[in-house]
Amino acid sequence: MPRPERPLPEPRAMIVAPQPEAVEAGAAVLAEGGNALDAVLACALAQGVVDPVMCGVGGLGVLHLLDPATGDHWVLDGLATCPAACTATMWEALFERECPDGYGYVLRGHANELGHAAVATPGILRVFAEAHRRWGRRPWAGLFEPALALATEGWLVRPHVATMFALDESAYGRLPYREKLAFTEDGARLYLRPDGSPKRLGDAVRNPDLAQTLATLARQGAEDLYAGSIARRIAEEMERSGGLLSAVDLAGFRADEAAPLTLDYRGRTIAVPPPPAGGIMVAEMLRILERFDLPALGHNSAEYMRVVAEAMKVAGRDKDRHVGDPRFVPPPPDHLLSDAYAEECAAAIRAGEKARLPRAGADSEHTTTVSCVDAEGMVVSLTHTLGVPSGVIPPGTGFMLNGAMNWCDPRPGRAASIAPGKRRFSSMTPTIVLEEGRPVATMGAPGGAWIPIAILQALVNLLDFGMGMQEAVQAPRFSATSDAVDVSNRIPRAAQRGLEAMGYEVRRSPLSYPFAAVHGISMWDGRLEGSADPQRDGLAAGVA
């Protein structure tokens, strides 16, 4: 006799993120009547507790929101700015090399990575406050309750947190994470064992100082971090320890608002954040690839990977040359996304030409994401980060400050060079897909320079190959952030040999799920399907 089935109610709302505790926080807000924006903020605040070197109130990020009820469709940019004390040449004499993965710059003494000089103006709370003011439904203070509980009661180190705590990036010119965790007394007390080693899988973390900080922000609002008691603590710590960030920098930060960058692809509209976020790379790659019949090439065949990898390299090369903070270096999207340029690039790929992108490939993962759809159709996708975490925890606050100065080129005269008030290009690309004006999918990813190439492959899997969201996210990926092509361990060896026969250097990762970690939700025909990349510890939760 067949086992009887118990039908489950179809979810009317859904949230997905890499941390189960944070997803639980967002789902609870949805169940209590909050909208997608409320749920994303509660989830993001919880992420800052349980992924403390990936994100937090000392970080930066990009939020992408579409509200069909009002027609609002905006991107809020809270990317960190260079403090006013910066100068274009201040680190020029210390420059040694670009990190071989293209994620940051190596200075003698690591002043741009570890310690107070590495800290740029944090922007994420300005984004949260402005988004809540305009679109939030639930009271601001209530959104902090799950994060407060996690900080007070404690949480267990999960597999990916343990991986990050133990991460040694010396091969890429960056410092081991243990040095960041141990940089302050508060960091050592929170995240190291008595023998000085990082906490491991299953170890507990309680952070009463962070609970107090969150309680203050819940009560006083985000403004406290920019012009109140928390701002004073940050500014005093910076002044005491030789940091660049000042009280004036904090008070003067404002989130930028812009319409998304949109393009048509295979009859759908792809909406991505404009520069200085990473959407322009996804848009350029899609414009080139639309000129190829990708399914006819065969998914992850040698020829398919050659074509897509060349599009990746072209977009990476153009980003390095042209894309920075538009207020300082106006990007040329009309050229990069034009039919003529896309056809020129596609013709070169058809002819077998190889674009040059001379640096070693792989990338950093110091970022997280969350996407949500509510019962009324509001879609919100957020990617936020500490960049390369600085290790600096202002005494008694419980949160680490970003190390985003590592993203700024210490060599003057370049698109990413240092300048007061300048935002650095970021690969963060929270994405929304529309069909006949209605949202049908959303996705985002952590993973540094891998983010655009991972989003690209998930979109192509979804839209060209007709995969469901889970299959689209977990299908084997490859990466071309350099002249070499990096492949996951699930890419067929025969396809690798085919690429090598074409003259490519191919490097096989031992990991099954490398190259960023896409999390997404599809909503075709009103049915929600969420997917969390198996690389991380997250999940998708539906709310009926």
C-alpha cells in the first residue's frame, strides 16, 4: 500500500540566506505580518551576530527592492567611502603587488588590511534605516529582537563559520583570519579558545557587548552609529589608534539611491545594481552571450565553457579599466552594453581569440546575502559585507569594523585609486528578473570577484537551460577571473581536457561547490521555489 501523502500548503512568502538562524529570524517576521523589507532587515541583523567576520553593523552593502504595489524599484548603495583624511599617494610607497586573486592590494605592513587604518566609513546601517523609513511595515525596534536574542543567549559555530575563522589567505597576500580575530582583546575573548586557536565547530559564542549595541540601535535608531554614543566610541578608538576614520566621516555618510541597471535578455528584463556595484559585469556578459545559442553548445561542455569564460574575461578586463565610483570615474555603460560592442566581443570569441586578464584566479568570500519575496509580491535582495575584516572591535561594542580600504588601489590615477569620499567598485550584485513587467526570480551571492560570474551562470541555467532554481544554483560552476579557467571538482574531466586542447590553462578546485554561493527564489506562476547554495550552511524557508 502506498504511503499516504500529506499535502503541504503552498508558501505565499519566502526568504533565503546562508545562515539558518538568520533565515529563522526573517521567516518569523514574515509570519508576524512583516513585509519582505522587514524580513530582510531582521535577517541581516541576525547575520551580523552569527557570521561576525562576514558582515555586521560596521559593514557595507547594496539593497535592491521592487514593490509592485507602488511601482517602486530602487537600489540603495551603502558601500563604504574612503575617509576624508585619505590621500591618493598615502600608501603608494608601501605598495608591493595586487592580490593574485584580484581582491585587494598587498602593502608592506598590511596597513590596508589589518588595524585601524584599514577601516572605511561603514554604510550598511544608513541603508537599513532609509529602506525601513520608506518601505518598512513593522516597528524598527522589533526587527532587532532575533539578533538581540542570539547575541545574548549565544549561538554555535557552524561549518562555514569555522572555515572562515581558520582561513589562511597568505597565498593571496592576505593575512590569516586568526590574526584578525586576535587583533583586539575583545576579539580574542569572543572568538578564540584559551590556547589561542580559533573557535571550532560546535563551540559557543555569546556576545553581551553586541547585545547592548543592538539594544541601543533599536532604541535610538541607526543615527546613533553615525552621530551618537556609538559614533563617539568609534571616533575615539580611531583617534587613539591612528585610524583614518573620523566623527565627521561618520556623520556625513549618506546612502546613494539609484534606479537599477536593466537589460533585455531572451525576452526577460534583468535588473541589477549600477556602478559602483557589480551589476554592469553581469549585464555586459549577458549582452555578449545573447549572441550565442548556449543550449546547442551543451551545458558545461568544453566549447560552452570557452565561450562563457571569454565573456567573463572581457567583462573583468573592462571593469578593471573603466569602472569605479561614478562620481570620480564615470563608467561608459552606453559603450560597454551597446549592440556594436557586444557583437565585436562575440565575433572575437567566435574567431577563437583569447581575452587577456593576467592574474591568478580564485577570490575572497567575506560577504553574505539574503533574498525575500512576500505575499504581496515585494521583492528584496541584499548583499552586505565587512569587505576584508579589519580585526578592529571598538572596546565594549561587540562588532568588528570593515577593512574596505583594502579594496582601494594605492596607485594613483586608476579607476579604483584612493580619494576622500570615494566608493570602491564592489562585485555585489543583488539581482531581480522580470517577465512582462512582473518579478519572476531574485538572487544574490557572497564571494568577492566570483559574485558576477556565479550570478551569470545561475541566470543562464535558469533562463537558457530551463533549470529550476535549486538546480540552477547547485549546477557545477567554473570561473575565469584571470587568463586561467578554474573549474569545480564536478566539471567533467573530459570537458577539462577539451579546454586544455584549446590552449587554456585549467585549474581544478578540490571543492564540489566553489566560486561564490548563489541564493535565490523563483516565482513563476505564483509558485515560490527557494534555493540555498550547498557551499554554505543556509536554507530557504517558506511562510504560508
